Amino acid sequence: MDELRSLHVSPPRLLVSVRDAVEVAAAIEGGCDILDVKDPKRGSLGRADLRVWNTITAEMQKLASPIPCSAALGEIIEETEFADALRLPLCWNFAKLGTAGLGRDDNWQSRVADAQSRWRQRASSNYRWILVVYADAKLAGSPSLTDVRDRLPELLSNDSWDGILIDTFTKNGSSLFDFVESSQLIELGEVVRQSGKLWCVAGSLRAEILPEVLSLCPDIVGIRTAGCRDGRRDQPIVADAVKQFRDAMQIGFEEKFISPAVQR
């Protein structure tokens, strides 16, 4: 299986979640590939204020950085709290919507589609849309991963969604693998990748569990806590922490996929 994957897997891109313009500079210096803008105080997928979006857009223009930006838009059940007139920054690239609170709705797939359709009207056509599902589904009140897996072919059968992100709703230090077995995540990822969509992984990921993370063959690996001072989610992003995680990820990828291929 590893030999098969090594023929089709590229090094994952590193997404770093930032909360302000100061953290943007640190994340870029540390070597991130994608900037994700969120408000950690508002939860796993907390939407930042419009003011923050604007200051980060200005900072990216000042730095003349080509790095893509992602907007965390919050949970779909929170959508009514958003201003109808809110529009996404024209020059950004990704948008994420979460499924927390939809677990008891047998028609959650339709609610997801409707919410995304409304958000698309507030964004430019260049956005790539990422649906966020949760490993700790019971705590999030989100659809179970089994239910998600069963509905993925239909969800991903058109151009509405560009990828799936598996994350943790609970931010208490527990990682993705504390809630779900690697085998189930590998199966989920294979369905996403076979559809030609992006397979993204996050959830309190740390350098010491990178072998398990890389076994999922993700296209994008997302962090915040691992890139923060002292490994605390509420502390600022620091360049050295981002660089250490990125270096560990690159070394881990080469050891898992490149070195065995060379030996063969």
C-alpha cells in the first residue's frame, strides 16, 4: 500500500491559521504555504471580523506575497448570525464551512449545499470551497464520519466542493487520532482523493504524530497550536515553531515515501 501511495503522493502543503496581520508575517517567515484566517476564540472554525480580513489583505499586499489565503467562515448553523452584505476578499483563494450541529438533521447534505450556495454569492469565482467535518463528531454534534463517508460520492460528484477537511471541534489538546482510528481516516481520504478533490487534515497536530498524519496522504496539513509560542493555541504564531513543524513534516515525508522508493 505504501509503495502504491508513493507513486501518487506529493509533499503536503502546510496551512497555518493566523488571527491578525502580525501573525501573517511570522507564518510566512516560518515557511507556510497557505494562510488561514480565523478567530481562535470563536471556536475551531471561528470567523474573524471584517476588520481583521481587511488588515490581513493590506498586509499581504504590502508584503507582495503570493501565498494563498483561506477564510474560516464558521459553522453552517451559525450562518444566520452573519451579515447578508458580508463579502469575501476578492484576492483570497479558499473558504471553509463547518458541519457542527448538523448531526441530527437527516437532510444535512442539502443544508450544506444551500449554505454554500448563499456564500458563493458573496465571493469571487476564484474561491475553492472546503467542507469541514469533525473527527469528534459526538462532541461537535456533527454528522458521523460513517455518514460522511457514505455521502461523499454524491457530495463530491460536482464542482460545488473542492475539498474535505477533517478537523477536531474540541480544542483541548486532544488530536485527531484521539477520536478516530487511522484506518477510517485513510479510507475517507482515499475516497476524497479518488474524486480529484483536496484532502486536508488538521486537529491539534504535533510533530511527534506526523508519521500517522503522513500515512493519511493529505494534500494539505493544517496547524495553529503547533505554530504558536509554547505550543499554546491562545499565544501568537512564531516563525521558529512554524519552521520546526515544516522541517519535521518534510523529513517525515522523505523518510516515508522517498527513501523506501530509492532503496527499491
